[in-house]
Amino acid sequence: MPNKLQTEKSPYLLQHSKQKIEWMTWGPEALEKASQENKPLLISIGYSACHWCQTMSRQNFEDNYIATLMNRHFVCVLVDREERPDLDQFYMEAIRMFNQSAGWPLHAFCLPTGEPFWGGTFFPKEDIGQEIAPWPQVLIRISEHFRTHPEELVENAKNVMKNLLHTNHAELSSSAAWSPSLLIDAIDKVCGLHDEKYGGFTPAPKFPPSMKIDFLVAAMESDYVKQNSIISEKINRCIVTTLDNMANGGIFDQVEGGFFRYSVDAKWAVPHFEKMMLENSLLLATYARAFRKYRLPQYQRVVQKTLTWLLKNMGSPTKGFATSVSAESENVEGKYYVWTKPELIEILGEKTATPWMEKLELINGGDEPLFHPSLTDDNSLNAQIEKNILPRLELARSSRKPPAVDKKRMASTNAVLIQALINTSIAMKDKALLEKACELADWMKAELLDKQLIYPIAYPGNPKAIQTSELLLDDFVFWAESLLALAAVSEFVRPQSSAKYVADAIACIEQCISLFRDEKVTGFFLSSSGAKAPPPIRKKYWYDNASPSGNSALLRVFSQLHVMTKDKRWKEEYRDARSAYLNIAKKNPEAISYALTAITEESVGIVEVTAPSQARDEIFNILGEYPHRPTLFKFTGQGTTITLQVKEHREEVSSPKALMERLYA
């Protein structure tokens, strides 16, 4: 008997559609069935690029005995986390409260109401000696506990729900209580977490810290840092050490470009092999900004190779960009990317292969060690690897079966990519990339916007699928943020376009306020007020995860709207939003880097430039030679005078060169 996933569009759900488990999707039907049959809900959350999700499915969900256990004792719900990030984040936060590791696949055991009483991540089919209970044993124990002691599980769920509601409300302060010293303290705390040898801000496993680096790069433009050589040197060391090690390490696909999701080791050498478009978009912008700051060729290389990879493999500005690339090919993680010693000797010759292999971190491949390409800290040797080794590996790789691409188009990911393309166009002095950013915005508006509502997902060949999606805060906020980023620079390629982007951003944020604002307490919920199948409670999220928090991104939206429109309403919105972050900034600044970047940029001052049209090309070509600083450009008429304004300060300069020198004096 087919399960309820046969008609879904998500590649992840469709992969499970022929299994004997009676999978359902999240919604009233599943909750009603659990209530009628008095069974706990078993909610499994994953995504198509996830190796451990696929491994759990093969080991457990395709086993007839396990399928029988799951069907007999549970109502089973499967969720694609990229379709329902609101459910994913809700259950992720809950499972952390059980002192369980939280990742994917994520498994939540819930009352028939959807309220979680226990959960975990990956469970093997059999005991593998790592103190992880086998999945069949977990199923039997929980079903028995639900049958014999349901009151204990109800109490568990009650406590979890109480805690989840509590974390909705940041320890709010008055807007007047914010002090610039909080940013100074945050810089010190973030830098204090830095791995001085290999970079990054956590022990292994290490995730690329794009948002922390962006915060530190923004802080470099503050007067406090410019006037304090010790702090400036500390920040520089954190930025360069981290970005250099990632650029040279195995976390970056040295052959084709693009970053893998995380490194399992401290040296950034051995990755977990999935590629996520969202993280790559964030990193593309980070390296573009770092190249503007430091002019280092390794950063330029990362930008160019990542851009080449995503334009070749992930989509186009006129059709949108895909979501992720699987960690697996032919059911083996990393098979597309790694090499055996005989393979490298055959491809490169022993004289070239042997000394290079001696510099690589070995990956345990079972029968024989495997090698994954990386560079070294020797630039001359890296040039030889780039010239003589990587092209031959790319040619050899072209004969392999590539990993699958999840082709769904996500609004949040494409909006973040628009901002990355803008940053890259300026850093590379390439107006064609800026036009691509405009084209991608045109595509989003045509395919994902309907009656001023941004729908989260479009599936290629199925345009009506967006209507079945739940509306989410992040999509609206990232879309507005990308529109304002375009408004700041679009007139370099599309004259007189800025005002329209601002108007579209305002329309988007008006809808956002209507659908997501908490009318009682500061902040915005991730799920909308009119959600058809909401999580058990509406949640507000303040901390960054793999993507920035929507509440954090609103800080930049509100501050830029105030500068662009001069409407004091947006200044008040900004101050109210910032008030949620005071106590978090004191306790966990490393967890709100995106918010701190926006606050730093507003503190330093967003720049407005009005210049004659004939200065357009000269300004664009010189802009990338200076560090990133949020600047709104408008071009009007003839003349020679360029006007710049930062907050209340306004002055005139005579040339683009004088403009940049004045801004970075």
C-alpha cells in the first residue's frame, strides 16, 4: 500500500514514498490520526543532501520488520527541513532540551498533539558499540513507556513546551539602554574563541563562520578599532587565519569550487561532503568583502571558483538556483570527491602524486586510505598544484557519477545569493554580475511573489507548488534585505531603478509586519499568523544557525529603510528590534553575529552618495579597491560635484577618488 508521500514534490519525501512505512506529512490529518488511535507521533526530519539521513533510511526505514514496528506503534510523519524550517527549528530546540545531540536526521517522539517528550538524531539498526541505542530498541522502549506510563511523557512534554515558550522572549531592554561598549565587548569575546592555529571559533567539527567574520570585518571600519592597533591586529589575525585555512583546506572543493558544509577535523582538511547553496552564498559574500579589505589572491580565487561552480552546476539568474548537492554518489559519502593512491598515481604520475599525497590528510576509507585535495601554506607550491594537478583531477572527475542536486528553488537561499552576487560584482569590478543579481531578483518576483506574498519554494516544472507552501518570516526578510541591497547599487547598471527596489522592499516589510509580528512583545515569529499547519507553538528565533536569524536580518532592513526613506518610523522599528539583543549580546555575542554586523554598520554610519551620471563607471571601478561599507548610490544629471552624507554629516567632494579617500580617512 503506497504511503502519503506519493504526490509530494520534495525530492527527500519522494525518496521515501515507496517504503512500507505509512509516512504522512505534518498537518491536521496526522494529528487527528494519532489522537484517534492514541499513538505517539514519530516525526523524522531530514533533507536530500544529508548522508546520515540517507544512511538511516537505508538501514532502518527500508527494513520490513522496522517498518512494521513503526506502523504498529506510531503515526509516522516525514518532514523535509528545507520545506518546513519552522518545524525543524522547533523540534531541534526541543531535542536539545533532552541533552541530546541535535542534527540530521532529527527524530522527535511526541504526544498526539505534536508536543515532544523525547528525541534524538541518527540511530543505527544494530548496536555498533558507540553507546547509541539501536533504532528497533528505541521504538519498542518508547511505545511500551507510552502504553504503561503515559503520564510521565505528558509531564515531559509539558515542561518542554513551557521552556520553548520562555525562550520566545528575549530579556528585553529599553532602546536607550544599548551602549557602543557592547560591540567592543562582543569583539573581544568573539576573538577570544578563535583557534589561533587553524582558525575558526569552535572545536571540531567546524562549520564555516561566515557571519562571525562579517562582524569582525564590519568592526574594522569603526573608529574604536581603527584607533586601537592591538584590537585591530587581533581582529586581522582572526579573519586572515580563518579564511586562509578554509581557502586552502579540504572544506573547500579545490577542484571545482564551492564549500562543503563542515569539517570533521580542526584543520579544515576532511569535510562532510554535502554542499549547501545557502552557506555557499554567505561565504561567497564573506570572501568578496575580505578580498576588498586585504587584496589577497587566495580570496579572489575562492570567489572566482565558487562563482564558476554555482553558475555551472546550481542554476541561473533567470531560472533560480538549486538548494543543495548530496554528500553521496552511488550511496557512498564523498565518492565523487576522494581518490585512492593508485588512482592519483595513474592520473598524475608517481613523480607528481607522491610528494603531494604526503602533504594531505588521510581519510579512513575502510579497505584503503583515501585522499582529498587541499592546498598548502606555500603559495608557490599552491600555484603548481593549481596548474598541474587540479585540472587533471577535474578531467578525471568528469567521468564519475556526480552526486544528486536538490533542484527546488528556495526563496531565502536565492535572496541571500542576490546579496552575494552584489558583493562579488563590486569586489571583482564586474558589472555583469550586478546585472545577474538584478535578473535573479526579477526571477524571484515573477516566480515566488504572489499578491505581495513571498512563497518559500518553487519546484522546476511545477509553478503552482508555491501555493501549498507555508509562509515564513525569513523569506520575507531576506527578500526585503536583497531588494535594499540592490537599491543601493542597482543604478550602476539600471539607471533610475533604486526607488522601485525600495518601494518593493517596503511592500514586503509591511506584509511581514502584518503576518509575523508579535503584537504583545518585541520580535517576529518564524511562522505566520495564518499558517495552515503550524508548529505546536509559534516560535521567535534570535540566534543564528546555518542561516541568519530573521529577527537579526530585520535590524539591517529597518536601519537601511530609515536612511533610504528618511521615515522616522523605521528608526523606531530598528531601535525596538535592537532592544531584544542587549542581554544576548552580553551573554552570547558569538551566537548573534548577523545582528551585531547590522548594529555595527548602523553605528559606523550608512553612507549616501549622490553623483553625476558621468561618474558612474569611475566610481564603480574604484569602489572594489576599498573595504565594504554600506553605501547608497544615486546618479542624477550632469555636473562634477559628488555629495556624500553619513547620518547628519554632509559634504561635497570633487572626484570619485576624493570620495573614497574621505570615506576611509
